[in-house]
Amino acid sequence: MAKILVADDSPEILHVLSMILRDAGHDTTTASDGHEALQLLELNHYDLLITDIVMPNKEGIETIIAARRKAPDLKIIAMSGGGSWMTAQQYLDMASKLGAAKVLPKPFSRTDALLAISQVLGET
């Protein structure tokens, strides 16, 4: 069982990912944006951060950079459906260059999410 922090501004995504992760036996905490995620990283140890890229207050790229500084060994998965400035793939390519171990373009399936998580956590 891994401790996983999920950051996304969509309550629906947070709910669905939390259910998927809990059903797979993981301990899951959610954050509504990057700022909240970084506050939680200050207070707790997590094995994995799954973060959206396009969010208010502190977006995912900034969150990845700051998380890398706070916890250099933290595993990160970035997810994105794109935004007004770049396509999802452009955001995800940037996230990979900044330290995301895996990327998930939105929408993704339950199977895709669980496979990415198990690969990043070294379970496969």
C-alpha cells in the first residue's frame, strides 16, 4: 500500500481517482490545487504525487518543480487534458522534462491509471 497525494481542481477527477486508488489498496489524500498539495507535502510523507497540470492558484508545472525541491525522491505522475496555451501533450512533455516519471493524457481509463501507478511505484 502506497501513500498517494492527488492534486486536481476537478472534484470529479479527485473523487474517481480516490475511489480507484482506494480500491487498489492505496492510502489516498486529495488537494484541490498545487498550493494545497505543497502544503500537504510539508506535513506528510507520500510515495507518489499525481498532479494535474492546468489548475488555479499554483499549476502543475510549478507544483512539480516545488515538489522536487521539497522531496527529491518523490515519484510524480502528471496528467493533463490540455489548456488554452498548449496541448495536453505539450504540457505532459514539459512535466516529463521536469521530473514526472509518467504522464497520463486526460481522459484516461482506470486500467491506464493503475498501470502507470504500478510502474512508477515499481510494482510491475
